[in-house]
Amino acid sequence: MTDDSSTAKPIGPGDHVFLVDGSSYIFRAYHALPPLTRKSDGLPVGAVSGFCNMLWKLLREGLTPEKGDEPTHFAVIFDASGKSFRNDIYDQYKAHRPEPPEDLRPQFGLIRQAVHAFNVACVEMLGFEADDLIATYAKRAREAGAKVTIIASDKDLMQLVGGDVDMFDTMKNKRIGPDEVVEKFGVPPEKVVDVQALAGDSVDNIPGVPGIGVKTAAQLIEEFGDVETLLQNAETIKQKKRRENLIEFAEQARISRKLVELDQNVPVEEGLDDFAVTAVDGAKLVAFLKALEFSTLTRRVAEATEVEGAEVEATEIVVKGWESAAEAAPGEDGAASAPSGGLSTGGKSDFTPKALSEERIDRIASLKTDTSAYEVVREEAALQSWVDDATEQGFVAVDTETTSLDPMVADLVGVSLALAPGRACYVPLQHKAGNGDLLGGGLVEGQIPVQKALEILKPMLEDPAILKIAQNMKYDWLVLARHGATTVSYDDTMLISYALDAGKGGHGMDELSKRWLGHEPIPYKEVAGSGKNAVTFDMVEIERAAAYAAEDADVTLRLWMLLKPRLVAERGTTVYETLERPLVPVLARMERRGVAVDRQMLSRLSGDFAQGMAALEAEIHELAGETFNIASPKQLGEILFDKMSLAGGKKTKTGAWGTGAGVLEELAAQGHDLPQRVLDWRQLSKLKSTYTDALPGYINAETNRVHTSYSLASTTTGRLSSSEPNLQNIPVRTEEGRKIRCAFVAEKGMKLVSADYSQIELRVLAHMAEIPQLTKAFEDGLDIHAMTASEMFGVPIEGMEPSVRRRAKAINFGIIYGISAFGLAAQLGIPRGEAKDYIDKYFERFPGIRDYMEETKKFARANGYVETVFGRRAHYPEINTKNPNMRAFQERAAINAPIQGSAADIIRRAMLRMEEALRHSDLGAEMLLQVHDELIFEVPEGEVDKTIPVITEIMEKAALPAVQLKVPLQVDARAADNWNEAH
DNA sequence: CCTATATCGTA
DNA sequence: GTACGATATAGGA
């Protein structure tokens, strides 16, 4: 490509040979790229795509975009299937290699075809692994005085580095020279085989010597020079166990050395001269790339080779070896989509994402749960080796074990990792000696010090090239963040499940495991006890802890393998990637910041409420003529309806008297004193027990602030929920209640800013149902409830009676909730018939709303789910149930979900953009809380005026650019010293 | 000790 | 009429 030298001259100094390790590239690309990148007819091409991009880049630019580094000779080397000479030495060599995944298999052939399309030499030889061929060619090139770059990252090739031979990892864009080899193995390249022989390798099933990892091996080789010398002097080793192992497993070490040492003298057929780079045949390459639908690369190649892309006809491609894959699991609806671009997919095969994902579900679910291979990692070298394997593989399931369910106080007890189904480990870090009672012992022996372990884990957690897979990552993210590591690049099986199956059940690990893997993980209770026998995880014996923890990581990995392809197959990727996953660190940071509460103010309020309650209690008992537990609905019902025989009592479904607020209010309206006193008492009791008494208990001893926990996956609609404590239900409606809000305060020198969406759900409804009057009203900034009343009852907005507006407001809320005459009647305290008249009247004025509601129900009945404007799905599997009451309930929920859910999506989008926007404007504001349509910030006093417009703008434009709402969003924001005044 | 029910706080 | 979580009581284990 560099020039058009057609006559090959013998290779020599000044030449630069590129040897690409094709086989290992395929596996890495497969795992590094999204699981289901495929052509329009379903042919999986993710790995091929990555490979073609790499080839093109290397041929054009060499290793760096600067000129002068281009290859003169280029070859891609593959493993040929079949056994190699290493199996003769050791029959277990690479014995544990799993079969390649189904959706990777067809890509092996395609990659070889790609090499030919690039006019590049393609080498493989039966009985020899790619690494040996690379070793042989590298040696020959070196001897001829040429430079060699091996395009690979495989540590087995590192023994070849040195002099004019180096390696280059294209995925990390990193050169591997002698220094990098030393970094990895602790010894220079020529000693790498000795270290590998001692340390062994679980992936290739190289046995090595037990108890010796890379670090120890490097020390020993440093000291003795090579394996043979070491083995002959093994008696001189001081450490008993190590000495014994070296003696006992000496032969195994010798075999291992033979296995890892590459053969540099393979009798290859093609010479280096055959690898001379020739000009790319633009038309041929474009035709191939076009057939695979790599549009960007096709265009680039067409431009660079001056080929008119549109005029080139796509190559006919036949893919071997996937008829068998298709037969193993035929697609549900049989017929594959029609082949396009001249690609034959083998006739009957169905390679749609749907079919492949279903196949994957079957495959993962049918794997047996083998927990026997779980490992307890007690040494740094062993942990490093797991981390290395994770780095190599590009993904790893991670789970932390801690002392608390609250991530803000949890201390790290251990970490588990899983690399493949059944291949998991537990790393105990801070298990304590369980002397049962007091004092407890110190740390149990045989654990890596936490700081050391974190030093090893941190680079992996912070490496964007390694995907960390967790179940409920927010928890682990926070724990790890508090221990100094910021996790990037992650997947969360809980959130994948939520994006796919909201409404179909919970998303906890045990539940998902049962549902998808048919496997019931060890219950936490069985490991750590429950009730008064419960102990923190650090008191659990290590072997028991390991069985539990490693299983969690294993199950998480399996769930990921099973669920992740469903995202593509079921169109969940966008929701997962834009609304769920990125919110994890945003919420984690909000939780970590917490909010300040005034402990004294709460304590004083508790006292006030207690006084009020005591006074009311005396009056109530006086009126009742006896003392009873006012907090007991059962006792209260008996007093009111049995003893006092008040009218209007209704039994609940359990046969007890109903004593809800509605009932008591009705009795109060009849002129009875006792029910009103009970209502007042209940209000104070609620405020005291739920808020003023409970909140101080949530103040974190270290931060002096309250840290709620947001759940991303517990509502059907997409809303967040808040717990421990729930800060989304802090009182606001009554005077007494608002006093509690006053206790939520800003730090000294700061203000609280509250910004809330005005009528966001009605606006979303106006958009989705396309209601002209509503849209107009919102555009004109009208009072929407007054406008509704005006439309319905024909009265002017000016001078409208408050009761009229109140009725319209109730109807508007009713509409959002899927309205029923029964519900509206209850809300307004009017007869059912009257409520029905209102509803009819409303639909007469806004027929579009009725249409929208009917359409939504129809859609839900047909599909079992409904969607928000951003594509989030809420499932209602029971919507076609026979029971009319239950069905009506499902229908109302299904009507409400797109409205509530779209609003939830909008505020999520705002939150996702908020931190960056504030930082970009150089503002110190921090987001503290979310209450469905409201965000609360803590803002430096002097920055309030600059901050409010930034917050408001982000929130008002949050739907853009994904959705252009037909209705403007309006945000009101205020600053004050406490939440009550800011709201 | 654990779970279900009733009640009530929020959007 | 939608969506949640916390609390206290009560009843079965």
C-alpha cells in the first residue's frame, strides 16, 4: 500500500514485518465489542468488523498516524484446528477451553475471507499454533535484519520481545516492549518462559508448580537464573512448602516449560518474502465490506482507493459452519429474514438477534451449576493472576462482601470475581476471628491486606477496557468509591433485567437466578444467620463465605451472559444505556453527599408532637369512656362502631371495621368529636414516629448527614424510589408537616435550591394525546386546572369559584390515574352518577384524551406492555385477566404508566446532564435529592443567581434532542436556607 | 421471629 | 383512580 513495488525484493534491513495474531484477536474482539453486532439478516459480524477496521488502519498508517511506520511485510496468522505437538507432551493442554460461542463461530471463516479481501497473506498450519508460526517468522525476520512488530497482546508471545522485535496491542493502542514485559512478569523477555513454567496458566491449563504465582516465580528466576538450575537447587529453598512443591512437582515444571516455550523452527511453507505488502485492490475490498454492511469502513476504503462505492456490487459470501449452529436452536418463527447484499446465510438459518438471544438463554440456563471449582484467593500473586485474566478477557463479574447493607457505612470484608460460568473466586480480606463473644479476635490468617488487594484491583476497576459486571452496581460502586476506587465501564444485571422486564417481577439476584437459571443461590441467612443470631459478614468463616460469595459472582456472570443479548433482541439497549446504566454513578454521588438535617430541631418537634398527642389521648379516652390503644385500628373500630354505635361503619375485607381517614372525616362532619381528635392524633403520631423520631437515627456518624438510598429498579414505571430513609415522602401538605421540612438545611455558606417541574405529567399527556386546547394553554402559561374547569363548565377563568377549580383539578389528576367514576366520586365526595357525568363531560370537551386512553389499553392488551416516549417499557402481563376489577386496575395502571414513566425519564435525563452542566459553568452546586418532579441542590451562597438558570435550562430541555415535546416544560426554582422555604 | 394488614406521608 | 416506603399492630410460628 505504501508504494506500488510489484517486484518482491528479498527481505532485509529497513523492512518492517507485521505479524498479526488473528486467532486471539477474534476472541478479544468478540468480547470487547457489543455481544450482538450483526448484519441486517442476523449474521453476527462484531469481531469481523473490529478486525477489518484494525487491518485497514495498520496497512494505512502502521502503528502511528505519523508517516514512516508503515509495514513493508504483513501477514495474519491463525491457529489451525486440531491438536498441536503440545498435546503429545501433555494431554491436558488447553483441555478446559470451552467451545467458542455460537455467535462467534461463523465469524472464523469470515475473518479469513476478510484477510484475502485485503490482499494480505494468511497463514495457518495444521498441528501448529499461531504462536509458534509467529515465533518462527519473527526469528527469520530478525535474522534477516528486519524489524518485527507482533500485533497481539497475548502474554505467551512476550518471550519473543527484544531487539528489533516488539509487540503492539491495537485495542489498547499500546506498544509492548521489554519494559512492559518486565512489568508484567518481573523478568526480561528471555526469562518469561521460566516464570510461566513455574507459575502455570489456568487458561491454557499449564500446570506449573502449586503455590507459585508470577511474583514468586520471578523472584526465584531472578535468584537462580532458570527453571533447571532452580530445580536442581530446590533443597536450598528456605520456605518449607515451596521447597517441597518444587521437589515434588519438578517434572511438572519441566513439562510446563516445554509447553510455554514457543517453537521457532516450524517448517513453514511460505517465506517472509511472500508477505510483501501489495497495493489493495479497492474494488475487491469494497465489494467485500459492502456485503458485510460495514458502511463507514466501506466509504473510507472507497475514498482512499478512489473507487466509486455505489457502483461496486457486493461480493457473494458463503459462510461455513453455521448451519449446524442454526439447527441446534432454530428460531421461533422459522424463516430467517431475506438475505441481502448477496449474502447467503445457509438457507434455513435464523440468525436474527431474537433467535440468537433465545439460543443463548437456553444455553446458559442449561449449564450445570458447578461450584467445585470456586477458589479462595489468599495471596497477592493469585489475585493478580485473576486480575490479569480479567484484563485479558475484557470482562469480569465482581461482587463485594461487606459488614453492612448500607453502603455508606459498609466496610469491605471480601471481593468475589467470576470469569466464566463455574470459574469464580472469593478473596477474603477482613474476616475476623470468631471468638463468638466480645472483643472478637483480630484478622484471620491467610488474607491479603485490604490495601494491597485494592492496589491490585483498582487498575482493573478503573480500566475502561475491562467491563465490570455486577448485580446492583450502585452498592458496589459506593463501597469501592469509599475505599478509593472509581469504577468505570460496567454492566448491571439488575438494570438490564429492569430495562427488559419492568412489571414482570423483581430484579433481585435470587429471583433472577431462579427465574432464568433455575438455580437457587445459597440464601444469605444461611451464611450469616438471621434475627438475633445474625452476624456481620466479617464474622463468617472464610470457606462458608467463599461458597456464598463466589456463587454470587458466578450467578451474576451467568445472568449477564443470558440477559445482555436480550437487550438487542428486544430493543432495550437504548433505555438501558441512556436512562439506566449511566445514572448509577450520578445517584451514587448524590447518596454519598447526603443532606444535612438539624437534629435539635427534630428533637424539639418530637417533644412538641408528644405533648400534643398526650393531650389528645386524654381527650379521646375521656370521650370513649375507657382507655384503649388509639394506634390500633381494630380497637378504635370497636370503640366507634360497637361501643358508641356511630353510623356509617364499613367492614374491610378482613372483617374489621374500617377506620381510614375518609371514614373518620365523614364521622367528624356529622358532628362527632372523637373521630376528629383521632385524626389529629394520627397526624401527630405519623409525623413523630416516621419523621422526627426516625430521621436522627439515619444521621451518619462520619458525615453528620443523612444518606438515603435510591432504588433504580423497583417501580414499574421508571420512577426512582427512596428508602432508609425515604426522603421522597417528607411532609409538605400541612402546617405541622412543613416544620419537618425546615429541619432539612443547607451547610453554612450554602443555600438549598429546589427546582420542580410544573404540571409535568399533564404536559406529557398533552403531548402524547395531542390535545390542542391543553397545548395552547401550556404555551400561554395559563392555570391549567382553571382552564379545564372553564372548558367543562363554561365559566370564565376570571373570578372562578375555588370549588369549581378544585373539581377540575381532581378530574385532571383522575385522568392521569386512569380515572373511574368510583374513584372520582370518592375523591370529591359526590355520588357515583355525578362523577360519571363529569367524566362524560370531560371526554366530550377533550375527545383526544378518550382516544388516547382507549388506544393505550388496546396496545397493552395486544402487547402486554406500554411504552414511554423514550421507549421504556412497563409490562402488565395480567392485563387480560378475567376478573373485571383486577383487569380494570391493570388498565388504569397501563394508562398511567406512559405518563408517569415519560415524566420519570425526563427528570432522569436532566439528572444525567446536570453534573456536567454545573461543572462546565464552573459552579459548585451539588445535586442532593430527587423527588419525582423536583431536584434539590446545595449551592454556594454567592452562586445561587448563576446556578438557578443553569439548572432550569437543563431541566426544561431535558427531553431534547430525543423527543421534541409539543408542549413546553416549565421549571420553578427557589433558594433558601431550608427545604421548606426553598420549595 | 416473621409476615400480613391498615394507615398515611409524598409525587 | 397511579406510583411508592415506613410504621405499628396483630396473629401465626
